[in-house]
Amino acid sequence: MKSLIVLSLFVTFAWAGLMPAMRGRLPFVPRMPLKELEGRITNGELAKPGQFPYQVGLSLVFGDSGAWCGGTLISDRWVLTAAHCTDGADGVTVYLGAIDIKNDKEEGQQRVYVSKENIVVHAEWDFETLNNDISVIKLPVSVVFNDRIQPASLPKKNGQYASYEGEYVWASGWGRDSDAATGVTQFLRYIQVPVVKKSTCNNFFFGMITDKQICISGKDGKSTCNGDSGGPLVYKEGETNYVIGATSFGIALGCEKGWPGVFTRVTAYLDWIEEVSGVVNQ
């Protein structure tokens, strides 16, 4: 119980804004209106056009307010993201092929509105425990792929028990670049960091990390941050980009404190993704 109380004081989602109803006890950072665009993934590099063609931006609507998250294109009709991003949303504008999210005339950028009827949140998503933090979004029309818009591959089912421990992976998004920043960024950024052991991650998060989550090192202040939620964690093998995680949560004390970033482990949900979307990599 003591660990849970301590955890409730410090854990926060890597999300840009508050959910419409505060159903849980976990504290969030202050709401960051979409018009206040600043900051980025902490200590990351500026992405080049076409470098992360699977990266998706999500401008979510909750009544009269909005919030920003990331996502991963996994087929011509489906986007993978986090449940805490989409739960309760009235709709979402999906940004495809974007680097500069303030420039709607950017070369290759497309924006598609999706109604709430086409947002699927995992039925066992738990706001209190943060378990099953996964969601998919169905696009109204098929995306035409080009050099700036390409899907990431799901891991193969015969490799679903891979831990990826010690492997260097890529995280990207428009989240804050520092603990002092007050909003999400205008330009896409990325980091390359190693996956850490579950036991190492649990040393920070009081034993709450499960086999359905995957953690990256926060060493040197490199991390995902508020606004990156739902975005991709990718393992590159040759020319193939495998999405192995969706940004879930970090520590409310700050994104530059050296704590691991926590992601939903995609390999734990391959059957669920196939069931709701039909997307699978045999």
C-alpha cells in the first residue's frame, strides 16, 4: 500500500493534456492547449522528412478542449496508440507524413478526421493501474503510401516473446523537450536509446511494471515526455521498422530526471490487434 501511495504522487502519463474527467488518482501535468506549441522529445534530434514515415500525430477533441498524442501507422487503415490518449475522445484529427504540425501546407502532410465510432480502446484498459494502455484508430479511407507515409510492421507472432533488452530502439514525437517547457513542439524529434530490463525498470517504479510493458533508459536526460504519449517505440532490423511499444507513462518529477520511460509492449497485444483490426505479421 505504501508503494502505491508513493507511486500515485509521482507517476504521470506522457500526455499533452488532462482527460475530460479525472477518474483516477494519478496526477497529471497542467493542460497544454494545442495553440501553445513549444518543446519537444527531451534531448532529441530533429527528424528529417521521411525519416519516420510511420509516425502519426493525433489532435484529440474532448468536448470544448483538446489534447495532443502520437501514434503509429500499422496499415493503410489503422493507427496504433495508447488508451489513455483516446479514452473518452469525441474525435481525432490524424496527422500523416508530418514534421511541422503547424504547417498544413507542408509537402506530403495529410490530415484525416476520425469520429469516435472508429476509435477502439482495449476493453480491459485500467486507468488506475495503467494496464492495457492500448488503442487503435480506424481511418475512414485507405492511405496512399509514399516516401513520407509508410506503415511500421508489427512484430512477427513467432517472435512475440522477444524482450529486446539491451537493443537500441527509436522513440519519436512532438512532446516537450525539457521539464521547463509548457507545451508540445512544432517539429518532430527523436531519440535512440537502449531497452532496459524489467527488473531495472521496477527498481524505479516500485514493482508495478508487468510483462506487458517495456522500458527504455532515461540516461543523460533522453526520454519521451508530455505530448509523446501513444507514439512509437521502434526496433529497426535491416530496412524494416518494427513497432514494439506505444508510449505510456513516465515520472511526474520530470522527463529529464533519468527515470526510464514506460511503453505498452506491442508483442503482448498482437492477438488483440489482429482481432479488432485484422492487421497481423505472420
